[in-house]
Amino acid sequence: MKHLLHHMAKYLLAAGMLLVTLSLRAQQSTRLTGGWEFLKGDLGGVWEAVRPVTAGSPESVPLWDSVALPHCFNARDAVDPDQNYYEGPGWYRTQLQLKNPYKNGRILLHFEGAGQKTNVYVYTQEVATHTGGYDEWTVDITDAVKAFTKSPDSKRFKGRVPLEIRCDNSRDLQMIPSDMSDFTVHGGLYRYLNLVYVPALSLDEVHILPRVDAGGSTGTVQISTAFRNPDHLGEAVLRLKIKDPQGKMVREEERRVQPQGEMQKLLSFTVNKPQLWSPSDPALYTVEAVLLSPDGTQQTRQETFGFRQFTFMEHGPFMLNGKRLLLRGTHRHQDGAGVGAAETEAMIRREMLLIKAMGVNFIRLAHYQQSPLVLHLCDSLGILVWEELAWCRGGLGGETYKTQARRMLTNMINQHYNHPAVIIWSLGNENDWPGDFAEFDRQKIRAFMKELNDLAHRLDSSRLTAIRRCDFCKDIVDVYSPSIWAGWYSGRYTEYRDATEKWIRQVPRFLHAEWGADSHARRHAEDPYARLGGIPTGQGVAEKAGDAALSGGKARASRDGDWSETYQCDLIDWYLQEQERMPDLTGSAYWIFKDFATPLRPDNPLPYVNQKGVVERDLRPKEAYYVFQSYWSDQPMVHIYGHTWPTRWGAAGKKETVKVYSNCAEAELFVNGRSYGRKKRDSHDFPAAGLRWELPMQEGDYTLRVVARKGRVTVTDSIAFHYQTAQWGSPARLSLRQVNSSGDTATVEATLTDSHGIPCLDARNVVRFGLTGDGVLLDDLGTSDGSRKLELYNGRALIRMKKQGGRSVISISSRGIPSAFLDLSSGSR
């Protein structure tokens, strides 16, 4: 991790500058994070949230919990192995201390996203409803606050204004996304909620449309505005300052404007020799807008934009600013261990920095509009974006369903219009997947897809549209991504290139979104292909109905493979070296960056977790992360495969392969202090680009160290492991031991052995941890050491617990094997 953090350091300044930009953009905005109470379940009505009661009296129930925002009421149960995650209503309440700095100003609540249906109340007055868990929306509570403060009931709140919010993620066939989607449809106030003060007349939207000519010598900028003007105030003055990425003034302008609610073109101008935005140099211009109202009040707002020119060549590569750029991408879900969808700003920033440090220049935001912070980070870090409407699976609903889709697509485009990172608006995902309705009419789906495509182009003519995996709509959108899962859901990964080149010829603009393999973190294999001999080839590599199931259907790696990190690394390694050989490839996006919660996979090694991530759900990198770095990162790196593989195995004298992933020209391996020679990197020499050594192994302990050089920079890595030659019999005994203690947190390891005590290093039994006593398990996290039920990885499993200053007994059980127990107290080590 040390060299990984070094790789991330260069991006920290850009992320820090982003905070300044965001604070200027909303200088009268406050995040409402503290002072909230939450009730899981429903109330008889909003009055139950505000009625006067005496603490401890019968009327005080149901009991509310103190929480901070963002908050998700599926933070834990989304990956609870023993139950379906909660889908239903939940209530939030707080009391606002309001002080608007603007005379006659407005009081707004700006929701960055809330799942999935939301009702907003000021005291007992409902002021807004919203359907859709991912777009931003704003509520003007000014008049409701005035009405409340004039009511006799306001006296008991002592100058504060009660606010209640009901969120509901109940199943609803007339709402997108479908509950058939392969991700949790979370509930709650899981993105930031902002209290915003604005003048009586204020800027509502500022759209900036920059263009640059083919040679990059001249840029044009068109600025349009829309205003919030409920009191119908007259002419105002708008002052604009446009600055280049170094802060130098490019243009100053003052215009008299007639405030309108609809977007109006305000100003167009040219910029000579603009600095171009790109992943390697994400140059951002700024627009500072100052609005002077007729009553003399002033509002300041800041937006950023960038000049770039992109083209998807027909049946050819992607071009950015006149040069080919291979799109090296991944995907992101809003989901994290212990928080569900309620990721904080710090969590989001850490994840995006890890993505950039992996060498990514492109990301698909799956499968819905995401936090504004994510888009700002993509701008400042230099990550091109495919952003997606949440029309996912199930079919096509009625007019309520379509109205929501139209509104959310409109909001996504309008709200993220200024981000230079965005190049694609996606209209949906897997819309060829039926199931929510008795009718599945392809022609009706085509008609609605065409309607959305026209709407997207009408709202924004500067970007392209796309969908993934709906072949009967592939001719409607600008860019199409078919299903290619060679080596996982069907076929072998060696078929990847042929399948890809076939699709490049079939559709005018091709981009391969979604490929990869699941891996159970910490599980490794000496031979990951042992059970894959029966997989047929030449029968297509698309994902078909049932291929994600762990039983039934034809032979495939997703069903028959070992789900090891070893196989995942090999598949990724093969794809990446093949991508370097396809000059017409626009690029691809690996599915997915981070493991995430899904209700559709209860039988996975980690129940209810899609495990295709190259990092775990808590952002700890798996081995695959470094395979990507070895191909994509510009920062010198080296990594020996197997950091979480403490015991390897085989016969005495057997030659085992040691793989090293690096982007350096050469590397030298040392085993127990002795050099085993240097190897030169050759990306066409699979696996590990030729950086692999065959070592004769004997029973014992090994320390491996590698030294790699890139120019004048030297990087190193090392691992230690034990090599076991003893063969094991049938699994017979479970045991527990404490392997680490840090403060009040203990880590316990379960091990499965045969009747002679020999570790069963290929055992994949399902085990269950339990605890009784004063402590608590750190489970329901959806990680390799944060689930009370999981499959073993190489005959072992880890769990962490909080001792809480007392005594606890941890248990481990597995069907057909005697349970084991471990007595722990706060003083034990």
C-alpha cells in the first residue's frame, strides 16, 4: 500500500482545489449532517413525528434513533446473509435554526439524492414529493416556514422549525430502476442534504457550452442562464468573470437581464488557443457569476468548464483532441461497507483517487446519476464519464414509469451539463431483460428508447448517447456496448479479441462496457483451470439468461471455476494485453471497481455481494488492482502476486510460478536473499508480461523480494509465505485463534484441517461465525473479514470483533463438522 499511496499523492492537490471551488459555488449553503433522528418503518401520519409527548410515556413510542447524514437504512442489511434487505418507509426528523442573510430571501432544501420516494414536511405541512433515488432536486420551504412561525404551535419549538422527511424504497413496478436489477435499491437520505439561502431573485442554472475547432486553435463559449424569481422582480445585472486554469482573466462582462425561469442564452465569445482538457492535463476554466438584484442584494456563483473535442470514429478508435486515446475504464456503484449508499465525501474522494491511481481515464457511473462530488472529481482528476439513466431491466412500465424516466434523464443532463468529463449520456442498461410485466413488447421499448434518445440530443447536442446490452435497440443510440463476457459467463477468455473485433465491424460506434470475473478475496489457486476443461468454445461469449446462476446451464467459469483471485488476474491480464493489439478499439470498462451489494446473489461466497471488484467493498485492493496498474499507470510500480496467500502448497521439488506485475522495463527477483535473475517486461508474453519465475519449492518458509526499475526510479515489493508439501485428507476439524489485536478490536482466524491437523488448503466450505458475551462481531460488511457467513478461502476465514471491555466466546460452525469455540476477554491477545 505504501507505493500505492505515493501514486495517489499527485492527485491530492487537485482534489483540495475542488473543495475551494465547491465552497465558492454554494457560499450560502450548509450541509445538514447532524441533529437528526430516524425511525425505521412507517408512522400513522406526520403528526406522530411532531406531537408533544413526555419522554418515557407510552405515547413516546415508537422510539427514534439519533443518526447523522448521509444515512442509509440498508447500511447493514443489504448484505445480511440471513434475510432480505428492508424495502419500505423510513422517517427522518430534525429542527432547523434558520437565519437567512438575504432580506426577502428564499430558504431552499437541496437534495443531492434520496431513495427512492420522498415526502418533505415543514411541521405538518407537506411541501414536496419526489420519485427517483438518484437525481438532485430542490424544495423551496420559505412560505411553509412563514406559515409555521405564525402558528400558535411554533412557540413550543423555541424559534426552531421542525422538518420531517419520509423516504420509501418499497418495491414498485412503476418506478425505475427495477428491483430485478443486480444491485441494491437503497433507501434513505443517503446523499447530502443542503440548507441553501438565496436572494429573492437568484441564479437557478448556469449552462456553459464550450467548443473548440479541429486544430485546437480557437474555442467558443456559450453561456445560458435560468433564474429563480417567485416574486417576479424586474431587470437585474449579471457580472461575469471568466478565468483560465491558472486564474488569469480571460474575459469580463456585465449584462442586464430579464429574469426568466426557462434557460436563456446570455453570452457567446471566443478564446484564442484555449488550454485543452484531457485525462493527463485536466485544465479547468472558471466562470464567476455575480447577480445584482433590483433591491440591491447580490449572489455569487462559480462554475467550471473545459475545452475538449472528442470523436468515436466509425468502426474505429476514440479520438480526444485530435489524438487516439484508448479508453481505460471501470465502473462505480454508490455502495460501501457499513454505510450502504450513504458514502461520505471523504469515502468518495478516497475511492476516486484509488481509481485514478489505477491508471483509469474513463468511468461508467452505473447504473444511475451519481453524486455531484463524483462528477467534480472526474473533472479535476481527468476521468472521462459515461453517466446513466436508471432505466435498468424489467421491461417498460406505464405513463408514471415513463414520466419518471423522462424527468430523471432531463435532470441528469441539466445538472451535470457543465462537466467536461462527461462524454456520454446513457439511456439505460440491459433493457432486453424482461420480468416486471406480463407484456414485453420490443417495439414499445424501441419507441420509448427513441423518445429518450431524441430528448437527450435536444437537451445536449454536444454529447453522445449510449446503451448497454439491448441488441434490438442498438441502431437507435450513438454508441453501443454489447454483452461480451468471454471467460466468465460463457466461453474462454482467449475468445475475447475475436468477439470484440466482430462487434467493432457490426456497429458504427462500439465501446465495451462490462467484462471481468468474480473473485473471493484472499482465495488463491495453484491451478485455477483444474475444473474448466469442459467449457465449450465457438458458441458465443455473451451473457445469457441463467449464466449468473451457480448451477444449471452449460459449463462456464462463473459456475465451475474456483472464484480465485488467481483466475481473475489471469483473465484481466489476457484482456489488457489483447486490448493493446486492437488499433480500432475505442476502449473498455472493467466491471466493476469495487465489490457491491446485490439482492440477486444470495449464494455467492460472500452472500449478497457481487464480487467482481478489483478492490473489496471497503476499498482494500485485491491482487487484480495491480494487474491494471501494470498496464495503465504511468507511475513506476511493482507487485508480487500473493500478498494475502500465506500458505502455498504442492509436492516437494515442484516448480511453482511466481508472478510479478510491473510497468517497469525489467525486474529482478530475490528468494530468501538469493537473486533468481532479471526479466524484461513484454506485454505480449502472457502471463504477467513475462515477469514470472519458476521456482523449485520445498517445505518451509520463503521471503520474496523484487526490485524493478523505470528510468531512474527504483521500486520494490516483498512477500513472505510458507510452502506446505503435506497432503491433506477430508476436512474434519475447525479451530479458532486470535491473530491480531488493535485497541479494543480483535481479529480471529478460523482454520479447517483434516483429522491429522493438516490444513485443507483448497477447502471452500461455508462457515458461520457466532458470538456470545459482551463483544460484537464486525459483520454485515460484505468483505472477506466482515461477514459472519462465507465460504472459506484456502481453508481459512477471518472475522473482526469489538471486545467492548468484556468477555466473549466466538464460535465457528460448518455443516457436517464439529463446531469450535474461542474464549476472549478484553485483556487477551
